[in-house]
Amino acid sequence: KLAPVLLANARVALLSEIIDKIPREIREQNTWLIYWQGVCRLAVNPSESLHYFENAFPAFRASGMMDGAYLALAGAVSALIQLKSGYEQIDPWIDLLDELEGENPSGPSGQVRDQIAVDIFFALVLRRHDHPRFPKWRKFAFNLLASGYSFKQRLSSGWRFCFYYIWMGEYKKAFDLIDSLRKEAQTHTYADLDLLMILAADQMASWQAGLAERSFKAADSLKKIADKSGIPFWNIYRKIHCIGAAITEGDLVKADKFLKETQEVISAGDYTDKALFHNMACWLALINENVHEASIQGHNAIEYSYKANTYLTVAIAHYGTA
């Protein structure tokens, strides 16, 4: 009963300390404690977090605790999205979601549905946008943007919709949502990771829409919060999209500078980062009329996009190479 209250007040570390003081034999036999251990480790160690959710899910399901099963499933999906080690690993969990909904047509309780909607929605965006229940989960997630929900919930749902709108080419919707959430963030407390995702969406959408200056400003804000939060992978993301912004404004010298800076750190990136980096390198080589280099970079982009295994990265890589 204490766990949701602590999490609502961003006291994840305290909750983790409390659970760690409980004897191991009790922690390992109590399904809710297994689940909460996964929640506590989600932001700092998604791989370990996934292990807890994988153990909690079948235990909840076998005990008939459907709300717990839905929560563990959404936790596993969230961990896999953060790991970015191949999004095809989400597919079995979507199959399990289908099974849960078949066993329990009424679905989870309203409160649990609100908790899991954004993760289920984003998993379907990444892997099964043609899923028959995608419109239903999109609606559940979109409802969280309403003013009756907390800013934390709106921000969490908001950044996912920002990327969804960008991928769908609906830039006006993306910018309207980004501007609204960034303005609201000035007077609210929030999790740094959620605001970082909004800024990341802003940086990406801006250069793709031809707004290079806005993209660079978003990149500067992204760097400040990422440095404060100590989340290193944003440095790679930021540099990759700075290449795009520099190409958009026609400054090839600046684009080459960011390309070289990114090349020094890209080995630490995930498959999506590497696919986008090689795609940028392909475009820059084409602009410089180096067809041979563009061909090499394009094929590298395709290779990494298939390893990332999302429709978007694969489509972008093939488009750039073509």
C-alpha cells in the first residue's frame, strides 16, 4: 500500500531501501514485492528490472490477479523499450496482452489501465501499429493528455504522442503538444527523463520541418538537463540530430563537425542510434557527391536498422539508401 504513494512522490530510492530490508525469502515469494523491485530498478537498470517483471507476470496470472499481470506486462514492455536491444523482443509480450484480453474481456481496472496505457500504446506503435486493438490503446493513452490528469501523466503520455505524430508526419500536432508541455513544465515538477523525451522530440521534429535554429535550441536545453541528470546516451542522440539540423540550414562544415564528434562516441550507442548516424552520414556523403561513401554508409544504416527492428528505422534507412 505504501509503494504507490512513494512512487507518486518520486521516492523510488526510499521504496527500494525499504524493500531491500525485507528478508530475501519473503521478497522472493511475494509477487507484489517482486513487481515493485522491478519498478524500482526500471530507470537505473532496465535489464535487471525486466528479470523481475518476467518473474512477476506468470505468478500474477496464475493467482488470477489480472491487474498485477497487466502491470508486470507493461513494466516488461517499458524495460525492453529502454534497453533498445532489438524491439522484436516486445512481440511475445504483445501476444501475452492478446491472451490477457481474451481471458479478461473487461480489461484491467480503470486506475491500472491509466498506468499502463502509454507503454502498451508505444509498444504497438513500435511493433504492431496495425494491431486490431491499437485504436483502443491509442485512445486510452490520448485521454491522459486531458487536464484532469496530473502533469506527470500528461508529460509521460505527451512525449510518446510527440514521436508518434512525428513518425506519422503530423508536425503541427507534434509542435502544438511540445509547446504546450514545455510551457506547462515551467510551473510543475517533473521527472527529468520525461522532459528529456519532449526535448528530444522537439530537436528531431524541428530540423525535419526545416526549423534548424529551433532544433539547435532544443539540443542546448537537452544537453543541460541530460548533464544535470547524468544520462549519457542523450549526448549521442543530440549530436546525431545536430547533424540533421546543420544539413537543413545548409552548413556542411558544421554538419561534418557534428558527424566527426558523433563518430567518436557512436560505438556506445544502441542499434537505433547507429542506424540514424549512418543514415546521416549517407545523406552528407550524397550532398558532397561522394556516391561510393554514401553507398557504404547507406548499407550500414540498413544493417543496424534491421537489428533495431522497428518499422521506422528500417524505412528511413531504405529511403536514404535509395
